[in-house]
Amino acid sequence: MDLLELAAVAEDCWQAPGHGPEGKRAFGGQFVAQSMAAAGRTVVSDAQPTSLHLQFLRGGDSGAAVAYDVERLYEGRTAMSRRVLARQGGRIITSATVSFAKPLPGPEHGHLSALPDDPESLPATGPAGPAPGLPLDELDIRIVDTGSGADFVRRLYWRATVPVPSEPLLHTCLALFVTDVYMIDPALVVHGHSMRERTHRSGTTDASVWFHRPVRADHWNLLESRSPAAARGRGVVTAQWIGADGAVCATAVQEGLIAARE
């Protein structure tokens, strides 16, 4: 909750706390979650996020505060669009666009009859690699990997283990924070490698999420991901956010660096 406490420093400009030891590379999920939180401060309360597209331009310092400048690109009757720049020490770290819309009636689909596993019966694994920026005393993560090669699928179950206020945008921000937890790893696992091994230069370069339904961070959630393609030292991973009731809450795509070290 402290991570998402943004302080207003000027009109449409917010400052967020750092997250982790100074001098260490910041966790990317921090910028994704805080960018959404900053954009959400500028829209009406009944508008819900529909998409987020974020590009990582530089590595950030985990211990330093972050300034978020929000530009109101579009203000419609039912839809809104925002541009968010994250800065540390005057340098742009990430650039994002976030879209919001008021709910409208229409056909719906995207609902599993049941989750593939019972997360309560799975061992608590934690993330797929060392994650110093992840508060594992506040998040329960359980991973099930299936298949190999091009058929590899990662199922990452997670939930917050601390009380979370009912504000829907806050739950979305927490889900975005968790989504960046080694999500690019499947692009390496397809080839028998892992981010844990440090044999490749790896990290997220672009992240996109399309939001379909509200997510509950204090309930079990499934992040099911796979990698359809990789080339030129970069890989793409696609994923679905699935709620405890089987509803597909969001669709996510990440591109990341997976270049072999010299």
C-alpha cells in the first residue's frame, strides 16, 4: 500500500516512493503499477482502465523516488486517454499510455469452468528467480510449469496475504505489480534456460495489458503465460489474468531482452 501512495507535487504531477535498496536496479512492476496509479488520479471515479502500454527506456534506481507526469491526451464523454512519463533525477525511465472508459452494455465471453489447479494444494514456490523488490511476506506465489520447448506453459498463482482496501484501481495496480515478476522467463525456458541462471541478459522492454473485468488481488489469481516467438535477442510472452471464478480479467503481452551474454 505504501508503494502506491502518490503525493501530488503539481497539477497532474505525482511523486511515488522508491522500493528497495539504493543503487540496485528497480523492479519493473513498480513503474507499471505506479504509472497506472498516477493516471487513475486524473479520471472520474466510474471510469475503469481498458488498456496500458508501457515502454522501459532505462533501468531505474530502486531506492530513489519517482516523479510521474500525466498528460491528458483525450477527455471524452465515456472514454479517456493519458500519457504518463516516469522520471528519476530528471531522466525518463518509462513512458506509458493508459486508456479508461465507463462500462457499457454488450456481449461477454472469456470464462473458464474451473481453474486448472487448486492453488491451495500447491506448495508455496515464490517467484521463478531471485526478486529482491518483491515483498514475499505480503504475496503468496505458487508456480506450476507444464510442457517443454514450444509447448511450455507457466501457471503462476498469486494472491495478496494482507488486507487490501476495496478500491478497484488499487487491486488492478497490485496485479500489474505482480505481472512483471519474471514474466519474460518463459521465452528462455522454451530453450532450456532461465532468468535464474543469469546466462542471458534479460528484462522487460515493453508491456501491454488489455483489461476486461475487475481483478481481486486478495483472492487467488492465475497468470498463465507462454512464449509464441523469439528472435534477435528478444522474446515475446503472452498471458491471461484469470480470477478465482475462472473469469478472464485481462490479456497481457510482454517483450523482453533475452540476449546471450558474451
